[in-house]
Amino acid sequence: MANSDSFGGVVTDQIIAQEIVRTVVATLGLIAAVPLTTALAALTASRTA
């Protein structure tokens, strides 16, 4: 914003866009990890019981 760039120009800058994508991918990975871990634990528990 110090260079009077528009918001769209700042967001689409390569470094900023890369960090946004990195954050989204990491968030999706964390969200997906919980159900996958629960499913594996349930599968393991059902085999031992």
C-alpha cells in the first residue's frame, strides 16, 4: 500500500499469492488430517477388539 498499489495488485503479487496458496493448502491438510486419523484409529481399534 506504500507504493499506492491497488489491493488486487498487492494480492496477485507472486510472493503474496504464494503465501496465500501455502496457507490454504496447509489449512486443508490440517482439516483433512483429523478425520483420516480418526478413521485409522477406529479401524485399528475394531481389529483389536
